[in-house]
Amino acid sequence: MGELAEITGITKRTIDYYTNLGLLKAERSTSNYRYYPQEAIVRLQKIEEKKEQGMSLEKIKHELEKENVEEIDIQEIRLHMQYLEKEVSTLLEQINNKEETTQHTIKQNISSDSVALMQSLLLLIT
């Protein structure tokens, strides 16, 4: 906590207060000392900026939680997109390995909704 206070110019007492409010998350060392990840510096800067804009600490906490959820959602979407990209590639390989008449039959049986979905996925992937 001392290093974080020194780096950011924010008092230990304030950092402790923010931690108790849930604005910052600290981890404990084996000797039970609190330590903060590197991201805590940026988070403290955001907190201080929002305070200067007149935002309450409760509102700041809400905003920061919302940002965390959005980051998680984006990461989750990226993982799903990577999985779908592999699946589409596998399907395309399987179709291309079929005889020409079988390829034609497969293409005829794909619904227009499926084609639109695949095109949308390909746009998102690339």
C-alpha cells in the first residue's frame, strides 16, 4: 500500500478507505500484507478524475463495476468468436473435400438465414 500511495500521491488512509468501500481490490501476501496489482494505479487515477468531476464514490463504484463487466463481456465474445471461426473453417474444409454433387446439395440445403448468419460471422471475424 505504501508503494501505491507513493506512486499515485494518494494517502494510505484514502487507499485503505477505497479498499474498504470496494473501489479497489487488494490481495494478501503470505505474511498478510495487502498488495495491489499494477492495474490499481490506473483505477486510482480514474477514481480521482471522477471525484474531480463531482461524482460520488458510490456512483464511481457503479461506473467502475460497469466497466469491469463490459471488459469481461468483450473478452468472452472474443473467445466465442475464435471458437466459431475454427468451427466455420472446419465446416468449409469438410464441404470442400466432398464431391461436387454433394457440395451442391449441401449448399442448396443451407437456409438463407444460415447464410446471413455465416456472412455476419465472417464480417465480425475479419
